[in-house]
Amino acid sequence: MTAVLEQSQKIGLTVIDSNARYIENKNFTITYQMFSMASSDDYGNHSQNQNKSFLKVNYFLTAVVDNSVAFVIEDMVHAERFLSDFNNSLMVLPDLDDMTMLECLHRKLQTIAGENTVISKLSLLDHQTGLTYHGFYDDETSYSLPSQQEFCGELSYWEQCWWDRYDILMFDNIAETQEEIDLHRESQDLDVLAEPFNEIDESISDILEKVRKGLIIDDDEVKVPGEVVSLDQAKAIKKKKAKWKPTIV
């Protein structure tokens, strides 16, 4: 039997729509379902995979997506003018349709969760309209999202769209010259951009390794001779706000 986890997170977004000459605050509830499989070399590690994926997805939703500012890439000029001094995460979208955002977020969450975890369903409830959009996904699911070439053209800062990158960004941008692209890519530290996810992986691996060595689990603590490790340490990672902000050029 496959155990499927379901979690809901309330998300607030600020949406900039220059065509409508409108800035709108929107509130959503994002609900996802996930299940994990064991890696081929260790049948019993599906629980570890699921714990890591669960915490990383929740971290991304609560620390990155929540309170972010969403706009289409054509409105980057407004982001440069008004948002460069603020720490909100930036969500750059192909368009402002709710289904497009649902697809972008599913691709990103699936990338974060990894190959041994499946985000089988993602729902987006718009509290203003009362409408809920559901996306069901399997190995044959097709997306309507653009390629990076279609999204940003030949002078994209990144080779992949943000929804296909294992990092904390929802950001893409277009350079003016190839030299600008080369400088940007040389300066990017991919390990830093994925640091919160790597910390979660290390924390879960460390806790489960201690459990395998004979820890006694008592309520919310894992006790080892001479050492007490709180399970809240792993939970706290997802509450840690991102320290990285994309540079708007």
C-alpha cells in the first residue's frame, strides 16, 4: 500500500498587471499530495525520501512563495523600478492565468521533491473567487509551459526555466548581451541557491542515522546517551526565511 501525504498551505501573493494598470493582493490555499518510493539501492529508505521532500516543499511554499510578488516577464521594468529595495521573492510568470501558476508551481515542487517522490496532485484555491483549480499528474502528464527559449529568448540568464531548477528562485531575466550572461552564470553559486534544501537533507539524514543507532524516541525528542536531539530542528528549517534575493539587472 502506498502512503499518500496531503498538506495545505495558505499563501499570499501580490500580483502586478501593467496591462490592467492594477496591483492586487491575492490569497490562495495550495494543497498538494505526494508519495515517495524507495531508491533502488535501499528499499527501506522511502520514508527518508518522503520526509525530506515534505519538508523541502513546505519550506519553499512558506518561506519563498508566500508574500512573493508575481508578474509577467514583460513587466520586469516595473520590478526594477519598484521592487529592487525589497526582500520579497519574485515570481516571474509566462502569463497571469491561475492555471499557468499552478503548472509552474507543480513543476517546481516536483523538481524540489526529487525523482523518488511524486507530487501527484496540486490544487489552488483562489479565496477571492472561490474557485479551486486541480492538477493531477503522472508520468505522461504534459504541460503548456514554454521552453526557456520561448520564455526568455536567446539571452536568458539561466539555461533552464525557474520551474525546472533545483533552487529557491522563481525568477528569470533577460540579458542585453552575451557578456552579461557569461558574467551572471560565472557568478552564480548553485550550492548557495539550494542551501536550504541541502540543510534539510542533511538534518533528516542525521536524525534518522541516530535513530538507526538505537535512539529512544520520547514524545518530541530523540534521546541518545549524553545527547538530546529535538525533532523540531528539522521542522524549524522550513520556517527559516530565505537569505537570498535575485539581483534585478
